[in-house]
Amino acid sequence: MKQILALITLLTVGLVSAQTITAKSSKTTVNGTSSVHDWTMTANAATFVGTVSGNAISNVKLVIAAKNLKSEKGSMMNNKAYKALKADAQPNITFTAASLPVGKTNVSGRLTIAGVTKAISLPVNVVKNGNSYNITGSETVKMSDYGMETPGFLGVHTGDAVTVTVNVVAN
């Protein structure tokens, strides 16, 4: 009986210590190139959720609405990017991971862009500050790997590779 009571106590403590966290702020930047100029698109909103237990965040899910990305080059660039992202049919860019440990590490997960999901590993840094977690990561991906055509206008096309940088503060 004591063993069963001890097991129930341990399970209860384990469940109580797990804490769901969500994004309080986020910034996603996509940097790319073309034969004429480099370009940047930025989104200042995303949905992030995970469960903190010990020194890791599990069941990680980051969702960025494709149309939240905005270019400093204006609406024409935005519209070309949204078409490439297939944003009307596939409105979200999503990253999921089973676990995200505190510290610097490579995290394996699944990235979905334009409706195509790929397993990826990317460098991430998670810094815990009290009840807050600052999560940063950056990775270069090829648009063609996700079935996307590079946006273009009048014969000028963007490069296939883009660098995506994400910063989330969650608690």
C-alpha cells in the first residue's frame, strides 16, 4: 500500500510541476536575395505553446500566419511571397518538436511551409529567466524543398535559399 501511495504522490507531483507556456511576444524574420537586391520580411505575431517540465519544453508548436509576414518592399513583394507560400490554401507555417531543452542545442522537429512538411534539425538557444523563456533559432531553408517557386517580377527572381530567424518570449 505504501508503494502505491508513493507512486501516486510522485505522479501527482509530476503533473503539478508541468506548466503550459505560450508566446508573450515573437518576431520572425525571413531574409532572402535576388539579382537586384536583398530583401526581408518580418512577422511580429506567432502562436507558441509548449509544456515545461524540468529543464525542457515538450510538445512544442510554433505557428506563424504566412500573411503576417510583411516586406519593407511593399505590397507587391508581399503578394508575390504569399503566392509562393500558397498562403490562401495553406495559411500557416508550422514547426513542431517533441522536446526543446534549455540551453544551446540542435532540435529535431517538423517544419511545414506551403503545405509541405519536412523533418529538420535546427540550432536553437533557450534561455530561462524566472518563469520566462527566450527561444531563438535560425535556419536556412530552400523554397524548392517545400514545393515553392521563387517569387519574381519582370525576369528578376529571388534566390532559392532564405534564412528564417525566430525569437519567441514565452511564459
